[in-house]
Amino acid sequence: MIRLFDRHSVRSVKELDGMWSFTPDNGSGKTYSLPVPGCWEQHPDLLTYRGTGTFARTVRVTKDTAVRLVFKGVSHTADVYFDGQKVAHHYNAFTPFTAEIPGVKAGEHELTVKVDNRFSEASALHIPNDYYTYGGITRPAALEEIDDLFIERVHFTPEQTGSGWKATVELTVRNIGAAAAELDAQAELAGITLRFPHETIPAGGETIVCAEADFPDVNAWSPDAPNLYFLRAILRRGETETDDLIERVGFRTVSWQGGRLCVNGNPVFLKGFNRHEDYAAVGCAVPVQLMAQDLDLMADMGANAVRTCHYPNDERFLDLCDERGFLVWEENHARGLKLHHMQNPNFERQCEDCIREMIENHYNHPAIVIWGILNECASDTPEGRVMYKKQFEQIKSLDTTRPTTTATCQHFKDLCLDLPDVVSFNIYSGWYTDAPIAEACEREIEWIRRDGGAGKPLIVSEFGAAAVYGYRDPGHVKWSEERQSDVLDECLSVYMNHPEITGTFIWMFADCRVCEENNWFSTRARGHNNKGVVDEYRRPKIAYQTVKNHYKK
Ligand code: ADA
């Protein structure tokens, strides 16, 4: 399942979930049968394998046609070959990519994907970190049979009017054929038909066409009433429908004023968790069943928001958030990159690619209410500020409908507080520092208001403490579940009752595996970050009920 709803009724789609052959380049001479989506680390021979390897399978094409390969995530670098011809290269485990191949004959074809999860200078974003970089085709993949003239994407932008809603629909259409083609497109949404201007698209070209309409009778999407509608875009040649693309959208707006974040003009308090895509037995290839369980558990604790720390998430998880009215802070891929990491010659391009792929592909999710960048990177340096500014500007060039933010830990020395729409800070009073939680919070907010964050909504984007699941101690010593509960209890009492704070994201929902190749993270007990309120098997710690006492009020 590549999404939680069918995205085509005309275009033929074959999902490529299932067993692929995998041959690691580790000199073992072995070939495995591994599941896709999946992480190779789930195989006992490959638990800690960091290297390269080749996935392969046969695919069947039903007629002479153009073919489009869709990969929602390969960790972390992919080179894709179709019948031995290289058709795609992609870096970053957390964003999707496609490959279009015109003129494919009906019959069987060989599909191979060379995958690399090594750390090197070629990888500026996947570095040894406080989460694990797995290996594999870790998110769903599909083979589409497409017409030479096909819809690449549809963007839906709603706007409140005095009498209800209006919306703009933008189609991106590509012509991969050898001849120019006439564009005849329309879209259907909530009983309204939108017609797009006719155009001639040259061979190898693409165009973007827009149409707008009023929707006086639709119901808004909101956290309490997450109403969704199917938007179906269609291409025709004469009377024949030759391609289509179905999106699922919600009529809602996000605004940020007076220090508050608002959905449809109504202020919201984000009661959130930070969640890594990581689950004991399956690594980052979390299936929908377990994604749904994660959201059920977060909602059971009374949460209404989730931060996709520290990278764009699987679209099926975003689909679940859309259906449940669960608000999302999605962010580009970066965690704790010092200036020397940000000066890696690949850094800026890899960040730019990640932001573009994140927003182009996730734009229509009503649940996403904020875009984040560069968690705890070098925002305390003039060189870092230049890059932060560039990335915020890139986001605004792609989407002006959502606010921007970044989670800083550069306390009292951050140079970028004036750049984002929302100021967010990570603070570990009670764990990494013994500073009194309330006083440290006041000092932080006074500094933020003085140094560029005046009047902006404030989010405490990370706070918490570690506990090893099952370690109980009546003395509430560090690493006990009791101590974690005490720290979260005090933090939530302070942060949720502070008049200037509009959201809290607990660090973190569930324990996650970390990289041993980094000295600091190699000291983490069990090779995990243990600050989850549940462990990596989602077994609740004492803090689960503590959070519920605050979030469920
Ligand atoms: C930082 C970082 C998180 C995690 C956390 C911790 O705030 O943003 O990814 O590493 O520290 O657990 O120390």
C-alpha cells in the first residue's frame, strides 16, 4: 500500500511490495530474499550491516507503453536500473523520487536498485547520529503504466471567503513523448468541475496550469472535524480519458498572529510528541498497522500533534494524520549539524532537494500546519545564518500558506530568531542541566523576545528525560522510569501553563535505535535513545500516565 487511498482509476499502477532478491557487497557471496518495504537490518546476518548491496526483481508490463517507477523511500542512496539501463539516482532516505521510461515493450523486465547506507563526505545529511540510518528499500515502490502526456502533480490551495471557501488547483503536466501534445484537462472536486486552459506541450516539455472555483457548500477540515474530499484531475485526448491523478484534500487555513498558531482562524495549542520512524523489529520500515497504533497511543495520551523529527515522513503516516485531524510539524532532514557539517560541499544541494521533494509531494496534506528546518544546527554562526535564511526563503517560494520554524538549542546565542514565523526551542532542564525548569523557561523566553522573536508564536519543541524501560527505583534516580515521570510532570506543568507558549512537543514518543559510530551516541544505554514515553516495542513507561494526566485534561 503506497497511500491510504487509490490515486488513479485510469492510470495502471502495480505496487512492488513483496520479496525481492538482495545481494550485499560484503564478500559473503550470499543472496537473500528480503521484504520491500523493509530494512536489511531485520535479517540476522545484516543486523549492523553498513554498506552497499543490490535489490532485484522481475516486473511485468502489460502493453507497449511509457513506464513510471515510483520509490517513496530508499535508505539512503539509490541507483535504479531498468533492463540494465540506469534510470534514476537519488540521495536521502526520507523523500520520494520517480523515473519515467518512454517506449517500453509489453512483457517481463529486470528492475534492480543499488542501495548504499554508508557514511561518507558524499552524504551531508545521513551522518552518525542520534537515530539510525538503516539500509534498504524502506518505503513502498510502484510501477505505473503512463501515457506520454501525464499528470506529475496536483496542488490544492484553499482560501476562506465570506460565504465559505474557494480553492485554486494547479496541475503540473509532462510530455515525455517524441511529439508535441495538446493538453485537455479538468478536475472534479465536491461536485464542482474545474476546467484548465488548453495548451500545446512540446516533446519533452512540461507545463503548469491553474483553475479556481468557489465551494460554498463544503465542510472545513479541522482537528475536531477532519473532513476530507477527493480531488480528481483528468487528462483527455478527444473523448478518451488518458490519465488521472486523485488527491485527498481538506478545506482549512493556517495562520499565525498574536503569538498564536491558528487553524481556520481558531487558536490551537499543540500537545505534541516527537516521533522517529523506528520500531523494534522493522527499523524505519514501519508498516501502516504500527503507524496507526502509534497515533492511537498518542491520542490515548491526549496528544493532538506530532513532529516528524528530523526528516520528512512516510506519506501513509501523513494520510493517517489527515484522517484523524492530528496536526503535523514536518521538517527537512537535519539533526545537530555543526558548521563544518553544513560546509560539506553537498550540504546545501541535499537540503534544497529535500525541501523541494518534501513540499512538492506533501503540499496537499491538511494535517501539516508548519514546516521546520535544520534541527539544532549552526544557527549561532553568521555562515549558518546565510544557509538558514536561504532555506526559509526556499520554503516560502514553494508554500506561503504555512508558517516556518526551526528548533534551536543555541540558547542566548542564536543569530536566526528573526527568520522563522514561529520560534521553537529545545530545552532539557531537569535532564542535561539541573537548572530549575520554570526559571530556565523564563530566561529562555525573555532572551527570545529580546533577540528577534518578539510577538512570534513560541513552541517548546523538545524536552524530556531518559528511562530504561522496566527500570524502577523508589529513589527516583536518573534513568529510572520514576525520574522520567517526575521531569515530564514538572515540564508539562510549566510549559503548558505559560501564557506565551503555543505548543509543547515531548522528546520523545518512543525509544529509537541510534548510531554507534558516533562517540556521544555510542554511550547511550542499549544503543538506543531512551527518552521515549514508550519503549521501541511501544511498552508504556510510568511517564505514559503522567503525560495523559496533562494532555488529556
Ligand atoms: C536534541 C536532538 C534530539 C535528541 C535529543 C536528545 O535535542 O534534537 O534529536 O538527540 O537532543 O535525546 O539528547
